Amino acid sequence: MTRRAPTTSTEQVKGSVKEAIGKLTGDVRVESEGRRQKGEAESPQGAAKRPPGAGPRKD
């Protein structure tokens, strides 16, 4: 059985959910991880160009 790569919209939804859970629970790490995941889904090449540890983009 072959695995399909997750689509961009799926990754955006997962990032949105993580961000919302982080906000509700006050967990900054989960919130920022969700923002990062959403940003990578919106612009996969833009995320690859940023140096590691640069943090989430503030558009």
C-alpha cells in the first residue's frame, strides 16, 4: 500500500489546530509550532530559505 503525501490544506489545518490548542492551554511552544507548520504549508519554499531557529514569520 502506498502512502500519499499530506496536502497543503491538510498541513494548514493541522497547524491551525495546534496553534488554537496552544492558545487555549497557554502553551507557547505548541502555539508557535502550529504557526510554523501553517507557514510552511502556505509557502514550503519560503520556510526552507529561512535559517533554522529564525522563528515563525510575522507577515
